Amino acid sequence: MQKLSIVIPVYNTALYLKECLESIISQTYSEIEIICVDDCSTDKSAEIIKEYAAKDSRVKYIKHTENKFQGGARNTGIQAADGKYVTFVDSDDYLFDIDCYKNAVYNLEKYNADISVFSFAEDYGSRKTNHSLSKSVKGLCRLNSSNFTKVLCVPWNKIFKLEDIKKHNLTFPEKLKFEDEAFWYKYVAAVEPKAYVENKYCYAYRIRSGSTMDTRDKYIYNYLDVLLDIHSYLVKINKEKYYGVQLANLLYSPAKSDMIFKLSRDELDIISNKFAECIDRLGLTSADINQKAGCRIYAYFMKNNEMRKYYIENAENLKKVKYKILKPNVFLYKIKREIKRIFKKN
């Protein structure tokens, strides 16, 4: 059996951590190391990890001296890992198929694949909902820029070859949310992996109050930093044109958040400049933005307080209407004029 390193970033999840660890320890694939990275938890998470480490030598405890978010904790785990393969588990999640890792590693070995992918269920407490992967990627297939989003960007429904991650210097961005997108985009561009994809439900992704998913609006603007992180890596490996619309979609993701209406003028200016940098890096034109972004994205560029006030007052109505319907609107014309001014300025 080849060793599988399982990296678990831990931050204040004592309520769920035992269930998480039990589900991993009880896996029928036994040649594992469980690397728990405590990202400065203030609850009893550390005590729980140490308790399990005392009972099972496969459990390892690593303590951060500063909070680096989930991405930083995963990087620490990757550095400590010495298995042939590596996977990731969020500390509030769990596995509900005891053969999950056995089957996944078997597929890796049998098909000489670079990555093994399985499916999952969303756990809402009172119910579970199975999440099916796209039928367009099934069995043995090559993942690349045209299909990589079909298996989602999350790392916890995948088993990777550790040597690929280290060979290509792949890391998660630290102290940012949406680090999954950054890692997955970089991995696919660098490796273009041969994957074995099995639509088998093995992993329970817990939807709970206070989780990253639940608080994503608070950090929605990290998408801009994530895009810059991905693009910098692509430039480094001479693949800056590898992704097209998929990378641009990250640019538009913050437009879905209502948090934009709660930002100060100074914060909006910072985001406006960062957004302009992303546009410049991707080589997008104002026409591209007008066509793809949707009207809400233009709030980034509003310097005129009266225009912004009008926009906020009408946001609920605006977001219910498709961009093409709003195109003739005089208000939208003013916003388009503003974005052109931004392009000229930058």
C-alpha cells in the first residue's frame, strides 16, 4: 500500500473535529498519515488532536504561531507530508464511505492516473443532498482548461500525487478566502492531469453557520487577489493565456455580493484600482466588461456619489433585470462612460 497523506487545517472546530477524525481513522485504507495543522485555534481543538495523536501514531499535530487561514494551513501540511499521495479534509467535514480512500487509491494505481476524483454530499444537519459531478467527465479522462470546472475546484474530493504538487511549486494563497480556486487553476494549468473520475458519494461537506461558505460575502473581494495570484503563477510557467473566460469569471464573482453596498468610499477606491489591475492583466477591453460583467460590477468604478446613491437605492430592482434589458438605460450609459474613463486613466 502506498502512503496517503491527509492534511486537515483546523481552526475552532472542536464541535465537529472528533467526527472528522473518527471517519478518517476508520477508513479501510490504513497506510495513512493524518496531518492536523492547528491554525491558532482558541477552543479545545488542540486538546482533541493531541488526544487522538496519543492513541494513534498516524495522527500528527502541527501548531501555527500565526493565523494563516485555511490556505496557509494546507501549505504547512503539504510541506510536512511524505506520502506518495495527498488529499485534504476540512475539519468540520467527514467521510461517510469507509472505502473512500481505498477505492480512490486503487483507481490511481490501476489507471496510472495523476489524480482521483470522487463526489460528495452537502450536509445541512437535518438532511444530506448528494452532489453529482458532470457526466461529461467520467472514468479516465484528461482535465484541462476546457473541462476542469466540471469536477469543481475544491481539493477535498480529490487525491493528488504529492510529487506533482512539489515539482510545480503549487501552493494555496495564505490569509485569503477562495484559496481553492487559486490552487485548482494553477494545478490544472501546470499538470493537465490524467484523472479517474468516479461519481461516488464519499465525502460530507457540512453547511453550517460561521463556515467559509456561510460567510463568503464577507470575503468576496478576495476573488480579485486570487485572480492575481493565479495569473502571476501562469506567467511564471509561461501559460498566461491558458485560461480564457474561466479566469475572467473570477473577476465577475464579486458582483454577486451585496457587500459592495456596505463599503466605504476609500474601500471602493482600493477595489476599483485592484479591479483595473485585474482587467489589465487579463487584457480585457471595456467592451468585454460591458458584455460579460453585468450591471452590478460597475459599482466598483463609481466615483460620483450621486450616481452611486442612485445605484444603491435601485439595486434590488436592477439585479432582477438582465443586462441586455438595461443596456439602453441612460443610467447604465453613464456607468459605461465612467468605466471608459477608468480605462483611459489606467
